[in-house]
Amino acid sequence: MMHFGKTAQTAISAMSLLAEIHDGGKTKLSSAEIAARRGLPQPVVAKVLTIVSSLGLVDGTRGPGGGYWLKKSPEKISLLDIIREFEREDSGVMCPFGPNWCGSGEPCPMHNDLVRLGAEWTKYLRETTLEVFQHGEAKGPLKKSPGKTAKK
């Protein structure tokens, strides 16, 4: 299973909540509200929102009635747009046999599969947008399983 670091997880969690409530910027959520609703540490949420704001993905206002909202519509923000600031992008494959195998001779037996899976994962992140979270209903590749409900 592919994993995200904690900061990337926080970014996706915060941004997915903003996608759920997306209405063109009328509804705003503070970093404290996002943190409380997602069960996240508020200082990390605030830091992540500052970063994604600098990327042009969210906008925000300070003070009473202020908060954050998606600057673009959810279908125009991919998971890759969000996580690329938080995750290291290695062009090479991390060989499970250690650094002295791949790159020092014949590739390991898993090399081609790992390259293919890495490319598929990147494609998934590029093609999956925040639209899957809009209005709290998963769409597209993240459809809910029958009989399960989303956490609110």
C-alpha cells in the first residue's frame, strides 16, 4: 500500500473538507474548525493551509467571519497538486534489495514492477481530483462500498 507522510495526510484531509463544503467561497472554515472536524492538530493544519495557499489552491481571510475556501473548483485540484509540496518525488525506484543492487548492475527481480506501480500511482494522483469529496459523497475511483457511510 502506498503511504503519505503526516503532513501530506493533513493537507489532503483539510483540502477534502474544503471540497465537501465548496460553494465558490461563500462558506469559509478556519484552521481551528478544520482541525476540530478532522481531528487534526490545529498548528499543522494552519501551516499546511499557508503552504497550499501559496500554491494558489486555497484562499483565505483573517478575522471574525474569516477562514479558508478552495480557490479553484474541486475538479481542478488533483491529489498530486496537493501532495507534491509535502512528499519527496524520487525519479528512481527504491530497491528493496538495498543500494548496491539496482543501479550497480542488473536490476533486481522486482525493478520493472516497481517502476510500473510507481507510474500508475502517479497517474492516479494526477487524475484523482477533490471532486471525489465534494458534497461528502465519493465519486469516481473512490466510490463508497455498498452499505458503508462516510464519516462526518
